[in-house]
Amino acid sequence: MNILILGNGQLGQMLGKAVIQHGHQCLLYSDREHKVKALGSQQALAMSLAEATAWADVATWEHEHLAEEIITTSADKILLKPEQFARITDRRSQKQLCDDLGIPTSPWRAYENAEQLAEILQHCDRAVVIKSAKGGYDGKGQWRWKPGQEIDTVAAEAGVRPGIVEDMIAFTDEVSVVAARSHDNQQCAYPLTLNVHQNGILSYSLAGTTSWSNKLEQLAQQHHAKLCEALDYVGVLAIEFFVVGEGEQQQLLVNEVAPRVHNSGHWTMSGANYDQFALHIRAITGMPLPELLCAPTLMLNAIGVAGYPELLWKAAAADCHWYGKDPRPGRKVGHINMIIDNAERGVQLAQEWAPQLQQLAE
Ligand code: ATP
Ligand code: MG
Ligand code: MG
């Protein structure tokens, strides 16, 4: 099959490798440069997006911030209806969808402009996170505010574009479910992954270690199935959750939905018999979804650094993935996976190495 990937960042490259692995052909469309490229090549092909779409049997994407005209141009080959793509990629309609489906999510209100945002904050008695409806990632496009703080400046800044005001959640943990849905409504899910963030950026993920209750694992998969069915979505989709409450009262609140492969699924490149990229390609090309076997794995993001610390790079146990990007503080440039014995060892390794692998700010 001919597969077109919209977006040409690291997720696009990793998806592209899975396309080739499965014996298909692959082109990538860089929406930043408006150019079509072959996998691993910097050189643009003499081909428009419309021509690449005509070439493709299926089009998929690596990120959800694609301009509307890209989705419109490739709509014939995309497995998701454009209106559903728009619905899940705007925080307002995404949150509304969760509410409509009875999937618990952090309490939220939408605003259209600075005036409405200021009005909401004036009547707000709790700490909140203000998030742009579209375009945010790695904590960008977010503002934190609590009662007593000045309103006008934050409202003017955040209110340039529509967004949501979300209650600040006192979570015990952050977890995600990465799972695929097939054309015939089958689900294939990796175990819940624990995610630890620094400055709104994913620092590390631990998977296959923590004994989350069956109840939480099942809840996450049920929420995933409900969302995918409502969207008629095919492929890998990730949901980020806040874990709140203790023991029997433990609950999952949706933080956000990422309709694509996800950073918190990168551990599967070393810790699972089928990684998330292979799983996505299998799902969108109509192959049967596999039975997953997973090993306890730590995934450490490399952020803003020019290379790996030598000791780590030379460690036989460290499975390194470098993206070939210019390093800038806060920019993801690679990741390292390590199979581990248990959660404690994973946390210990993360605490030892994350500071050496991550330059988060200037
Ligand atoms: P991503 O890179 O995952 O797409 P993003 O920029 O879309 O991130 P969010 O996932 O909404 O942003 O938020 C980033 C992080 O900020 C969360 O993982 C969490 O640690 C923190 N955060 C966001 N919203 C809240 C909230 N309502 N309460 C507490 N913490 C929050
Ligand atoms: Mg996001
Ligand atoms: Mg997030």
C-alpha cells in the first residue's frame, strides 16, 4: 500500500519506519515547509500535497495541529471524517465529547476572547489552568492562575485565542493509555503508563511495572473504546489521565486526548513485542491486531541537550533513539528506553539520569 504521513517530525519518522517494515511505501508531508519528502530525506520531492494524496491509499498524521486545508486536501484518504478530526483536536469540543459520553474529565469552561476569560476569572474561587483551544503542546499555550492574582494581563495574553479554563487538579499520578482500534471495532491496549512531567513536558514514563488496579486498567480501556467508537476512529489513540482519590475511591479524570501515536508510548519500541508505530500501521491497513507482550520499561526523554551523556550512551542496557534535531531548551531531541526489574529501580534510574538528559529552560 502507499501511505502518506502528514507531519514530518520524529513521530512521522518513526511511523515511516513502521510503514517500510510492513512492506508498504511511504511519503511524508512537512506541514511546516509545505513539502513532500521521502522517509529520512531532507530533499523535497516535486510533488504537491494533492498529488501525494492521489498517490496514497491511506493518509495518517503524526500530530493533531494540522491546518484545516491539509485535512480537506487529504480527506479522501484519511480514515477519520474531517468534522471528527476538528472535534477531537479542539480542547473545547474534546472536553464536551467527554462530558457527553459520561467520561470524567477535569471541570472546565470555554471562553472565546479576553473579555470572557476575565469575566470567568473574576468569579473564580479556585486555582486553574488556562489552555488555548488549539495548538498547545509540551505545556505551551498554558497559563496558571489562582485567586488573588492579577487578571488583566493573563486575560489579555491568553484571551488572544479561544480556550478553556480548567480546575487545577490535585492528582496523585498521571497515567496514559495508548491503544489501537481496528476497522472492525477491536481494541488492542498497552498497560497503563505512569508519566512524570517537569515544566509541563514529559520527563519520563514507566510502564509494565506498577500494579494499577484492574479497575483502573479497565476504566481506561472502556473510556478509550467509547471515545474511538464515538469518533469512528481507526488507529492508535492516546488518552492522558489524572489519577485522583485513594484505594477504592481511585478515579481517572481525562486530561487530554491525543488522536495519534504518543510520547508516552515510546517505551513500546523496546518493551513490547509490537511497538505503537507498528500497531498503528497494522490498524490503519486492516491487519489483525496482535496480542501484546510487555516488559517493565523506563522511557527517559532527552530534552534540549546536544547529545546523550557518554556513560548512558555506552550502557548496553540503554536503547537510544536520537531525532537529529537542533537542541533548544525544552525541545524533545531523543529518548532512551531501558528494560528494568521493577518500578523502584525505574524511578531510581530516572532520578539519576533525567537531570543530565534534560535542559528544560534557558
Ligand atoms: P502534551 O505535550 O502532552 O500534548 P499539552 O501542552 O497539551 O501537553 P497538557 O497535557 O494539557 O498540555 O498539560 C501538560 C501538563 O501540565 C500535564 O501533563 C500536567 O502535568 C499539567 N497540567 C495540565 N492541566 C492540569 C490541571 N488541570 N491540573 C493539574 N495539572 C495540570
Ligand atoms: Mg497536548
Ligand atoms: Mg498532555
